[in-house]
Amino acid sequence: MLNKILLSIVLLIPSLAYAEDGTFTYLEPGMKAPFKGTLFNDPATAYLLTLPEYYEMQCDLELDYQLGMKQEKYAFEVKDLKSQIEFLQKENSSITLQTDQRIALLEEQLRKTNKNDRPWYLAAGVAIGIGLTVGIIKGVEVSQ
């Protein structure tokens, strides 16, 4: 168990490499080098000196490209969501309007079928009752 832990620590912890600051000097043919090292010609030295700047520019370009892509993707998603919200709001208002119209139609049909004729029935019943009463009274008076 301890061996596995030590092995994972050794593999997961990166080892650090320490280097000295590099030095360079220009040499003419036939001159002795003042220090031990590798000799590069002028184009190779220029290439090595401009390499960090090149990679920094390349990184900046890639970063700008990726940020632009993400920005466009999210702008598209926001626009899509806004259009979905607009569509759903229109659909909601349309359904609400249709429901209100349906309710109004049903209320109108209900008013037509449930006419309030009770006062007329009451008046007719009272008139018929009075008429029958008067008729019965006259009929009784005539028969006596």
C-alpha cells in the first residue's frame, strides 16, 4: 500500500528543472569561444530569439479565435432563447384570447338557454288564479 502511494506521488508531482540564464556572444571565424556551449549561425540565433514572440502572437491569435467562436455561439444561443420566449409569449396570449372568446360564447349560450321567465310565470299564475277564483265565485252565485 505504501509503495502505491509513493509511486503515485512520484508520478503525479512534476519534477522541476532548473537552468541558468543563457548567454551568447558573437564570434568571428577563427576566434575561440569564451564559454562552453552550442554554436548557432546568425539565422538560427535570430530564429531562437524571435521564437517566444512568435509563440506569444500565435497564442494570442488562437485565444482571440476561440473567444470569438465562444462569443458567437453564446450570442446565437441567447438570440435563439429570446426568439423562443417571444414565440411562447405570443402563443400564450393567443391561447388566452381564444379561451376568453370561448368563455364569452358559452356565457352567451347559457344566457339564451336559461332565460329568466319566472316573473312572467308568476304573473300568469296570479292572473289565472284570480280568473279562476272570479269564475268560481260567479258560477256559485249564478247557481244559488
